[in-house]
Amino acid sequence: MTFSKQVSIFMFLFCFPLLNAPAAKRCYNSSCGNRNVDVRFLFWLFPKQSSTCGHTRFNILCTDRHETALKLPNTELFLVRDIDSEKQLIRLNDPNNRMARRLLSFDASGSPFSPLHLLNHTILTCPNEDIKSSSPYTPIICLGNSTSSFFATRFDLASSMPSSCQVFKTLLLPVSSLVAVHLNDQDLWLKWDSPSGRDCEGSRSLRGFKNNTTLEVKWFSSFKSGLYNFILLILKLIYLSLMTLLFGITTCVVYVTFSFEWLPTQIRRSLARHATRKPPRGRVRSAIVRAYKKVKVEKNMKLPGKNNNICSICLSEYASSETVGCLLICEHCFHVECIDTWLQLRSSCPICRNSFSIR
């Protein structure tokens, strides 16, 4: 492997990660409308914000009516009424005012959230004629029929219902408060335990996740973030400059290598074509021969004058036992067949251009 290839591979393996290094970005608060919930880290608003502004399990949506909404894995859409990042609470409501019915089958599994409070409730079914219009209990919307209705009340208050009511089931349901009496007309409060935002909430620190698979949060100052981005930009520019320079050097090396391999072949072909032409007249031929002296190349032999071991006409090295011709006027040496062909065309040295008469 050549040195240039080794350098190229090293530059790629060492510097390429810089191009993919994530820059720390400031994610500004967003909302679905002017009078809506303010969405901030660790939540992110789809599609207004990038997923890097929060965790994928904390994504907030905007409805067609520009309302802020949250979709849990095992539930339908909830409207978001409030987000308290310091207390790590989120308040939800049902867009169709059916919260009591939805709480009967609420399932927060698969999400980072859990109910703020859980309380035992008794679900009862009561004949409609036994429930007075002035009753403090409100039936669960969308349950029941023309003859009976369903009610939900705290387990310890079930005995206050009419005796004609029958217990349907007892459930542990999420409630907004431990003293809540009815499920109707109440919001659903959920909490999350990880990650914690209490320590840095309200500060000027930037927040972000250490990676995209965990909920572990990293806090860093705005100043350090700006310095990091600046240094990263400088390193990227240096890397791109070095890669451009390396590409230019590699191109030159390839070109020169190709030239040394291709040009001698072309020159030999040209010499062969000239050799097939009609030889020069005797007097001219005699003058050409007198213009140089023949020297047989021996191993480790030094040619006269300032010559090296390469013929400047065909760019090939002199082989052992080859005969070269050294011009008397300047002592520059060449292959005999090369200088013969040259002098048939020009009466000057191919190197120093000193001219002489061979006519």
C-alpha cells in the first residue's frame, strides 16, 4: 500500500466522524396557537420542531383545530391543558367530554407517564326513574340506555346511592385529587419520573439527551454550547481543506505516474515510425554520426558530463550493455536510436538546445 493511500485512509477514519458530530442546538419553545400550551424540552411539538428537541416518547401534536394534543400508545388522543415541567406533571382532557368513560379503560403502559393519583371507585347501574334530577351524581356519558344509567363514585361513598342501584364493578381509577368525588368534569393528571427537569428548570442551561435510546438528560451551559459549535466548525473546515489538498496531491501523483508510463511508449512508437522512413543521404548520415560519440553502458558506470541514467528523449532508463550517444558539443547523452532520429529532424541538443550543422 502506497504512502498516499495510507494517508487517505487515516484521514478518512480519523476525521470523518467530525462531519457527523452533532452540534448542540438551542430548541425554542413552541405552541399550536397564540393562546395554547407552551411546549418546551423535554417535550417536542411535531411537526414544528425537530425530534432532537425532545424525546420521541414525549412528542406533542397539533390538531386540525390548532389544539395541543398527546397520544399515548394504548389510548386515543387527549387534549393537553397544561404542562408543569418543574413538578413533572401534565394535565389532559378528552376532546369529546367523555373523560369519565375513558378513565374506565385508561392504560398508560408503554409510555413514560403514570397517573398522579389512583383511587378505588365503584361503578353502579341505576334505574333512571330512581335518580332524581336534583341528584348530585351525574351519569357517565355514552354508557347506559333508556331505562338505566351508569354512575361512578368513590368506593366509600357508594352506600349513599339509591338502594335500587346495583354494583357493576370496582376499579382503581386515575383521579385528579384524592378527595375527588365524581369522575365527570375532571381532568386527568399524569406524572413522569424520568428524566428529571427540576434542577435546571428556569435556568439558562441547554438541555439534551445523552443518546436517543434512554431518557438520561445532559445539561450544559449556553456558553459551552456556543464554544463547542465554533470549535466543531473550525475542525470541519480544517478537515475539508486537508481532504481537498490531499485530493489535489493524489491527482498530480496519478497524472505524473501515468505520464511516465504512457509517454515512453508513445515516444518509442514515434521513433519506430521515423525509423521506417527513408534513411538520410550518406553525407548527412556521416555528419550525424560525427555529432556524438558512442559509449557502452556498464553496470554502475557514470556517464560523462551531467547525465543521469534516464534518456531525456524516451524517458527510459539505460540498461546494462546498451549503447548511448553523447553529443560532442555539450556531452548530453541519449539512446543511440533516439538521438539518431532526433538529429534527422532537428540539428540541436534536446536538452540545452545548442545547435550545430549536420548538413
